[in-house]
Amino acid sequence: MSSNGHGPHAPGEFPPPVDPVGEFIKRELDTEDDRIEVGVAIVGGGTAGLACANRLLQLLGEDAETMERLGEVPVAVIEKAKTCGGHNLSGAVMRPGPLQELFPDVSREDWRKARFAFGEVTKEAVYLLPTAKSKLRIPPPPPFKNHGNEVISVSALARYQQRVAEEGGAYILTETSAAQLIVQDGRVVGVRSGDRGRGKDGQPLGNFEPGTDIQAQVTVLAEGCWGHLTGAAIREFALGDGREPQVWELGVKEVWKVPKPLDRIIHTIGPWPLRLSARYGQIGGTWLYPMKDAKTGDDLVSIGFVIDLEYADATTSAHDLLQQFKLHPLVRGILDGGERVAWGAKALPGGGYWSMPKLSMPGALLVGDAGGMVDTVALKGVHHSIQSGKLAAEAIYASLKRGEPLSNYEQAVEDSSIGHELYQVRNTRQPFQRGFVLGGPAVNMMIATKGRFPGGRWHWHRNDQQPLFVGTTHTRYPKPDNKYIFDKLSSVYISGNVTRDDAPNHIRLHKRVPREIAEGWRWMCPAGVYEIPDDAPESGPVDVIVNYTNCVQCGAITAKGGRLTPPEGGDGPLYTIT
């Protein structure tokens, strides 16, 4: 029951106190003496942004005239983490084609020596888990076939791409948040970097440094999941008109050093440990991927749990579901005797083809996760990020060289493997909004026919429109022993989180909400950011305590009624092998 007796509440009834356009768009540039001028500004140093930087530098390297016209800093990458890759996390098994096209002279063996790739997939297994102790091996569904793909770390891949970009002449601004998109006369002309050195209440401290306008001929938004500038641009330029709303998933991941190697990648499909009832609205799955460190020889295993943020039980917790999953004999047999060496969490866009916004606007482009380019049926997005960055660079170069419109990029994406692959699974996830049992048959039919039947356009609703109730999922979570089953705070500790204690709060939400909404935030957050006071009433409105310095910037709060805004540059986790 809800707090007022009129039915359960949805988080969307309590929108966060934020004006996405008014706060995050600046309408004019500072004077020439007070701004930095660059050729192309890329916001985000992940796989998509750095693929764009590297491909653009390759093209400019053969064209001195165009390079010179871009000025002293032809390509600048603005990354809020301490290093590129510091906030990047994925499974990840990558289709190798786009990276091979980007760096044709670099072999897959070179990838492993660079320590971002850990081996080609030669064996795979998919299991149904009916109960906490049983398993049923099934033939891999077509989207799950990974033979020939590569197990990688996206955080390590980003660091590799950063090194290549710097060698090619890119200017990498790490520990720098992009706070505002600068729009003049209907065109994006750059971004403003965030202030540094403000206290909890926003007051300037002794080390205060104001942000700076960074003017660019072209701006690339490669912010990944829930970019606040991307959200502002979508509203400012109506990029989402005629599209479905974006929906989201949350993944929590651990990396284990294990005494014996895993010889195949493994995926599992529920129902366990999720609740099968449509009332709970729980859809998710898991992975176990082998990783062999070429330098140390260590045998590693990447293990993760992904939950669709459409669920209705407020006590659903991706972190705790992962801990519960580790109790299954299948997993125990792989991790037993090992040691957890890394942890992280990240939201990802799940809407697919129909939810992708328009990807271009005057002066700017969207790439990778910022454009929603993830195939959550095949659990693939890294190759789309790289491909979109490459296509964006080629569109930018053609625009600068020959005056072609940036909008040509949109058609290039549509005609590429990105458009073709996402179109085939365009309706495959929507039926799950009816629940696992009711939606499953339609999903299977869509996979079998590559989207041809049932056809049409299936609609989404936003995750924050799903009413929440306080259910019983949490009663099955195991108690942490911090040896094999871990709590959230010990997990945040090994993420490398370095947010300073007196930083300004970068999370916006209503601090007083119905109990079920507060419970939803408390259980959802993998980092223990949200708390409910011990003396809070069991029903009715409650206050929410926000421990924002714990935040690993996964972005899930934005899907469920809050808003993640830009932190100070350098804050957040420092992922290394996720």
C-alpha cells in the first residue's frame, strides 16, 4: 500500500528539483581572453569519444591544411574522471571488427599485451536457473553466440585509446567535468567546464578555480549513460521527438582472481534469483567471463548481474542479487578459493532502436551510449560505441573539409552495423514490461524472426512511471561475511572512489517522499548512498539521507526519480579492470 492509501506511488510523481535546459545550457561565450579555443571538443573519454578522437586524428594526419585550420588544439577530450576509463564499466565481450578497423595495424595479440583484452571466446554455455541449486543447460540463443569475440576490460581499453590519442596530438583534459553546453544562435559552439574547489554549500574554498568556456567548431557528446549535457541537448533541439522514451538497466560487476581458469564464457537466464511473478516486474541475467592477464599470468573471472530498472518491488537490489547469485553451486565451483579484486556498477541504456534520439544537431553529435547504442538482447554495446565514434569522426572531417552537413552522420549510423543490428532487435525487450512469463513467448518469436514477427513498433514507458511497492525480495539476500558475500560499503572502497568529503552534492531528488519511493532508492543504489532514518514511520512520508560522497556515478537514480548532475572533476570511482 502507498503512504496515502490511494495506491502505490511511482517515482516520476516526485520529479527532481532541476531545470535541465536552464541549468545546463549557457547562451553566450565569454570574451576571447577568457575562453579556450579548440577545433573539436569531445566530452567523455570512454570508448566512443576516444574512438572519435583517434579516427579524426588519423584523417587530419593526412591533411595538414585542415589540421592547421583547427588551431593549436585540433582535438580536445574532456573527461571528468582522474583518467580516461576511470568511470567505465561493462561485462564485456566485444565483437572485434570495429576496433580492428580503427587500428588495422594492431593485432589481437597486441591487445592482450596492452592488457585490455584477455582472450578470444572459444567455448560458451547458457543455463536456465530454475532454483537456487538447480541448472539446465540450453543451446545458446542466436544473440548469445559469442564464438570469436574478445573478452575485454572497457576501462583498460579507454586508457589504451587515451595513450594512442595523446601520441596522435589530442589534448586530454582529465579531472574536468563539462558543466554546461554553450548554445548561440541555435548552434552548439562548445562547453563550459565545471568549477573546482567549492564546499558543501557551494561556497568557494581557498583552492577555488572557476570553470572555463571551451569554444569548438564541433562538439561531440560522448558522455555515456545519463549525460547531463546530452539530456539538455535532447530537450533543446527536440532530438527525442517521435522517439520512444529511453529505458535503463543497472549492472553490478565483480572481478575475481581464481585458483583455476574458467574455460568458457557463461550466461544465465532466470527465473532464479529473481521473482517470477509479473507483479514484481523483475527481468535480469548474469554473466561469468574468463580473463587471463597476459603480464601476470593471473586467472581472473568477471562476474556480473544486470537488472532491468522497470521492476516494481522497491527492495530489488542489483548488488544484493549478485551476492545471492554467487551462492549457486554453479558459481561456487568457479569462485571458490578465489579473491575479489575489483567491483563496480553502471547503468546502461536499454531502449534500443526506437529509443535512440536524433544523433545530430547544429554544431554537435551524439555517440555511443549517449545515443543509446546498446543491444541489450545480445549484451553488446562496445563495438557500437567504437563504430559510432569512427563514423562521427568521418562526418566531422567531411564537414570541416568539404562543408558537408553533420546530419550525414545520422544516415551513416543507420546504414552501418549499428543500425542493422539494433533494427533486428527493435521490439525484443518491450514485451518484458508485461513480465517474464507473459512477455517471454513474444520475445522468443522476435528473436527467431529477427524482428519481423510480431512486427510494428512496440512502445515503452519510462522506468520512473512504474509504481513501487515494498515487497519481500530483500528477505532472501544473504548476510555479508566480507570474504565471499560483500556489503555495499566495502565494495565502494575497492572501486577506488576518491570523492572528497566536503564536495558539493551532485545528486538532486526530493528529500521527503512516500516510504516506498525512499525504500526503492535505498535498495537500488549499489553504493549505499540513500538511507532512511531508523525512527522514520513505516508508512507515509519519510526523509531521505543522501550520502553523496559514496556515489560511484552509476546513474541509476536518474531512471528512478532522481537526477545525477556533474560532480567536481576527479571525483568518483577509479576503475582499472572493469
